[in-house]
Amino acid sequence: EETRRLFTSLGFDDVSTHGASGNILFRAKGAASSLRRRIEEALSGKLGKPAVAILRSGEEMHGIVDAAPFKVGADVKTYVAFLAKPVGKAAPPRMPCFDVRFPSPRESEVYIVAAKTTPPGTDVGKFLDRTLGKVAVTIRTWNVVQTLAERTRAPEGR
């Protein structure tokens, strides 16, 4: 609720949250870079430490879902790593020592397919950060990505 109020105070419309992991949906006008800066300043002020906002439009979320290079199955866990900025290079095809693959990376996202047997605590985010050159990364499960994309669809009559 506190985060929703903060985003509303920034002048954003239709603010809602999804889960407790920082997924915030809102409508706003303006360039993504300007919106990101406003959000980071507000969050940094509220938290008392630097904050990074990783934004995607509804259209971008739909493109991420539509371009999924994997089939969800019982033997794998699927995720998307959202990068704070385009890095200009692709993730390697797999993570050494673990059964974690990165099929069809995009400019600002990395799809992740991990075997169900991948040990808990395997830090894919840190690996991507080191491999791609010190970029902020947040990872969401495929189910969350699909839900967020669906929630960005405009209601009938809008």
C-alpha cells in the first residue's frame, strides 16, 4: 500500500501492485528515462539508499511473452531476467556448472530455462551481472511475467 501511495503521489494513474517483490503497474505519460529517474529519486528518498527502477511498457511485456523461446514443461523452471539497460551483448548460451540455459536473449531481457534439479541458491542474477558487464538485473518467474503482461491489457472500452 505504501508503494502504491508513493507512485500515486508521483502523478501516475491506475497504480497497482502485484505480489510483494516490487512489481508495480501504472499508467504515465513521458519518456521512460524521465519516468525511471523520477521513480528512482522517490524510492531512494523513501528508502534512504540508492534504488534502481527497471521499467517495461505493456507493449514491451506483450512482446516478451510473444517471443518466448521455450515451452514450459514439468522438467524445467522458466524465468525472464529484466536488465536495467540494454547491454549491447548477448548472454552466453548457458551457465557453467549448472543446467541453466539462456535461449534467444533480447537486448534488455534474458530468457532463462533451468532444470528442476538446479540447486537452490544458484545465483543466475549475479552470473548475468558479471557476464553482461555490471548491469542491474531483476528476475521474475514465467508465470509472473505472463500475469503482468495480461494485467497491462487495456480494459474493454478504454
